[in-house]
Amino acid sequence: MQLSAAASAREILVRLHDVMAARSNAQAKLNQVVEIIGGALHSEVCSIYLLREGVLELFATRGLDTSAVHVTKLALGEGLVGTIAGDVEVLNLDEAASHPHFAYRPETGEDRFQSFAGVPIIRRERAVGVLAVQHTEARKYADVEIEALQTVAMVLSELIANAGLIDEAGGRGDAPQHSTASMRIPGQKLVDGMAAGYAVFHQPRITIEHTVAEDTEAERHRVYAAFDKMREQIERMTREAEFGVGGEHEEVLATYKMFAYDEGWARRINEAIDSGLTAEAAIERVQQRTRQRMRQIDDPLLADRMHDLEDLSNRLLRIVSGQMGTAAQLGLRRDTILIARNLGPAELLEYDRRRLKGVILEEGSLTAHVTIVARAMGVPVLGRVRDVRRLIADGDLVLLDAGESSVIVRPSNAMEEAFDAKLALRQKRRAAYAALREVAPETKDGHRLTVMVNAGLRDDVASLDLTGADGIGLFRTEFQFLVSATLPSRERQHRLYREVLDAAGDRPVVFRTIDIGGDKALPYLKDNPADEENPAMGWRALRLGLEREGLMKVQARALLEAAAGRTLNVMFPMVSEAWEFDEAQALFEAQRDWLVSRGRRLPNEIRYGAMLEVPSLAYQLDLLLPKLQFLSVGTNDLTQFLFAADRANPKLAERYDWLSTSILRFLASVVEPVRAAGVTLTVCGEMGGRPLEAMALLGLGIERLSITPAAVGPIKAMIRSLDRAALMAEVSRLLAAPPRDLRAALSEFAVAQGVELG
């Protein structure tokens, strides 16, 4: 049986509207519902399970043994029905018994049915029941049938909620009464900073009162009007954004606006209205599909784009329903820490910057659009805070310390005093570090070292003047690709690279060619490798660039033309064998020849370098060093490859210490041959930005660090308090006869020598 999704759903909804309007009791209505759905879909079985006291109970059925009604019960996660509710996912099976979660209930008499399809009944973003159909023959249900089931399930949620048949305050993921005790909650630092304020929830729940449309055309006009108003709001907010021009946040907002004008999104909402839903229900129906896709997306970059679309859906729903707006529209009355599951960039721009002190997100990521805009606004953000909307109540006092990746809720007086003291100390230290801006990073015994910054966004270049850094030792060119909705053109790349070089002036900038693929896949790049078991060690960086020559050629031309009349420093990532460097350099040289043949201006000098991240490269230095002008050690990837430990795995993140004998001996083995070859050696990555770890690197004879801008002040202070000759002698002694705890031994040396560790 094939359906027209909209026509069949509308036929069912029209009949359900009459059932819902009738004066019969809830059980009688559900009995009629399963008959209507089963008949319309020519299904031998149609059943409704509802969540009661944390258990899914069979409430109505057509086709199963009616004596099982109110008798058959399944826990969340148990059987096919429990799996659907627990995961809030659709199941569509031609052989139900073959599914690993299949659980047979003899009282239902379902043993003669082979095929099974079920969809969650969703209310307030959680499953409160399951709507399922079954057939005797083995077959998959068509997409249009599943679509009809999902639309009907949405209407059912209204019926059963109005009848009081579901646990409104129970089930997985719901909030118990809020605690009044103090609590520290961990998260992920997205934008550094400290802030104190009172918790305000970004968005109140929007209750959809009616799901079945009386007049389809009237609902369509309501949606059109809401789209016009939403687009006006977006245009106004992006014009009035209160931060400088020329940053990545402008590209972010341009991408966001693109979603607002996306005809495909508007068409899907119209199709939902065609099926018989009201404007509000149609928007929510499309939003449910978006959320379902988000749960299935492993790629964080594509998930970030879906968050933008969800943000716009929320805005459209508020407009069309006329219900209460966000906290921004109501106005902030005091210092505020904003709480949300996620935010879109335009949502953040609506808030009064004088009152908005920080943001806590249940989701969020470093590449999310809201993170980039928050960084431009100077608002600290903590993400990945699990159950934040359950653990924090509106009006709670919140102490946010993004640098420590945590938040304190309802602090005691002692906690407040400690936080205030730390904030005052942080401000005092920042002032002291700012005073070092014009001071050279020179040791007590007269060695001038080089401290550079890592960057990836146009706005990051401002940190050169703010910190007094010697240059940009690592510019991650892939960030432009990550924040863009489409592949950046050569012109856009050229403009970014030129603006970075202009801002840096006579200070060097090292451009790393794009490190994408694997764990940084681009949703718009076709033929990405299918799910890799070890994406960080997979088809990424230079491996991908050499395969996709067109991508790398465009970047090469953009870099060469942007650096016309200057020195261009180009670095290739993830080089694991010398021949890979040869091929990458040859590609750049070919593009230089091409530009010469067309009379284009070129850099005065091109300096080529490589990243040492893959341990195998250390055993080919004799082949590679004669071809290099510089080598940069990427300690983040190097550490995980040396220890076979995924740095993104929280169980392993703190297990392997940078100040281990293995890491330091490996680095020591690299320093001498690089120095002998006259090649510049730099250490990039987090290791160089921590004072004690950086001290150990300097003790190995490393003279150049490229670190986060925030670490420049502390590292300069450490260097200026250091006797380099004494340190190198101590590190040499420790590595020759390593103590059990190398970190403790280095800390003792620092204390004894009066080294400033911050």
C-alpha cells in the first residue's frame, strides 16, 4: 500500500479531530484512534503505549489481544516499544523478531506478525508514548507511511495530555524538584572568562494548544506572515550587532541569514500544513525532524548548522503563536548568567550586553556559531553542561569559571568569597601580564626566547598587539572552512590571508594548510570518508589535501597572492613520511609557476615547514630537514599518537602526563638534529601554554613557543624569572635518571629557583 503522505495524514487528522471534539472518555477516544489509524493505513495491528509511572503501558490496540490492554507493560529501553521511547527514535523493521531488543509478550498474541513500525509520541521534547503498527508479512513500511504515523503521533500527544493520561513530570530526563544545596557542575570551556550573576532561562516552553487545522489556507497565511516578521528581525539584529566589523562573526551571521531565507525549510512547513496541521504544529513537526536528525549526526560541524535551524524554528514558533518571547525580549533586570540548551547567534545578539555576564549551554561546541559570536562580544561561555536545566533553577546565584570548566550554583558565603578573591586575583594578574606586553621574553641569564600565538580567526590577530607576542606561530586556516556554510572561494581565502598579514605587520605569520577530514569533516564536502573508527588518525589534513588537489591548489594560490611582496611561511600538517612533504611543496611551487606565467605579484620569499605530530616522522628527520626552513611540534596530536590515547576521551584525557619521561625524551631526541641542521624549531599546542610544562620544554633547549593568546603573559613571566642554564642542567639530569614523579621533581626545582608559575 502506497500513500500520499499529506493526503493520508490529512484524512486521518480530519477524523481524529472529530474524535477529540467528542464527549466520550479518554479510553474510548484511544480505542477509536487505533481503529482510524489502522484502517487508513490498512494495518492489521495498531497499538498505543503510554508512559505511566515510568513504565510504558499498552492503552489501546486494534489487532492484538484486547485482554493485554493495561496488562502489557515495558520499561524504557525494554523491547521494541521501550527502545523507541528510550531513544526517541523511529523503528521500521521487516522482521521484528530479528532486532536485538525484541521482547515477546505472549499475552498480546503478536507472534503471527512479522513487520513492525513504531514512532515516539513526543511532548515537550521527550517521549511520552509510542504509536506502533504491525503486519503479518515481512515488509518495510514506506517513508510516507512513517511520515503519516509521526504526524498522527504529534496530534495524539495533545489528546492524551489534555486527557491527563501521561506522566507530565515523570520519565527519563524530567526535572525533579530543584535542590537548594550548593553544587559544582563541570562543563567544557568554549569562551574563557569568569562571571557572576543570577540564572535566567533563555526560552520558556511554548505550549501548542491546537494541532489540527480548521482552515489550511488560513494557517498557511499565518506562517507566511511569521516568516516575514522573523526575517525582518534577523536583518535588524545583524545590522545592529555591537562589535567590530571584519570578523568571522560576520560570516556566521551571513550563514544564519541564509537559513532564514531557505526555501526548502519553508516548503517542509507548508507540506506539514497540507497534511492538516495548524501553523504551530507544522513548525513543531518540522522541528521534531530536525531534532531527530541532530541525534543521528556524529559530525559536530553539521550538528552546529542544525542548531542554527532549530534556533530559527523556535523564533518562528514564538512569532506565530503570539506566546511569551525569550528572556531577551522581556529584558534583563540584573546581572545575568543565561541558561539554555543551545543558542543561535542572533538569539545571543538580542541580549543587553550590560546585564549579560555569561552563558551556560547544555550543548554547544568550540566551532558553534554562537561560540564565535560570544567570543567577539567578550562573553564567557561554558558548554556541555549536562542536565543544566534540571540542576539550575531560575533565579539561582551562579558563579561561572569557564577557565576552570565549571560552574558553582547556589554558592555558600565561603564559595562566594573564594570566587571574588580569585576574580580579583585574575584581574590583578591580567593587569600585571598586560604590563609585560612591551617586555621581551628574556631569561635571567640573558637568553632571548620567542613567544608567539596560535590563531585561526581574523579577530585573533588583535591578540598580537594586546599581548606583545612575537608573531603568529600557527594560523589554522581550516577555521574559515569550519564556520562557513559553503566551500570558501579563492577570493574569500585571499581576503582573509591578506587581512591577517596586514594586521601582523612585520611580525611573522605561519599559515598551516587546511587540517580537515576525519574528526573535522565538512558537511558540504562531497565524498567524505564513511564513519572512521579512528578519525583523528584517519583520512585528514595533508593526506586529504594531496588527494583533493583542487582544494589545495585554490588555497595555495590564495596564500601566494595574499603574501605578494612579503615573506610567506607555509606549514603542512600531519606529515608522516618525507615524500608527503615533497608532494605538497611541489604543488605549491607549481602554483607559483602558474602565477608567474600570468604576471602576478609573488612573495619575496617562501619558507616551507612541517608539523611533527606523527611519531614516524622523527625517524625520517635526516631525509626531511635538508628541505625545511622550520619544523613545528604539535604536542596535542603527538601525545595521543605516542600513548595511543584519544585526547577527546574523558577517561584518558588526564591519564597521560605531558611531563612524562616518554614525551620529554622523545622531544629531546628531536631538538639536537634540528638545531644541527639550522632549522627553526617551534612547539605549538597546549603544552607550551602551561608554565610548568613550558619550563620543561625550555629545559630541553627549545627556544620558540606558539601558544594561546591568554597564555602569553604567564609564559613571559615564567621566562623572565628563569635561569636557563640551571634549568637545562636539571632537566638533563632528570631525564638521565628519571624519578618516579617527574612533574613533582620539576615543581620542586621551580619553587627552589623562584620560578614564576602563576
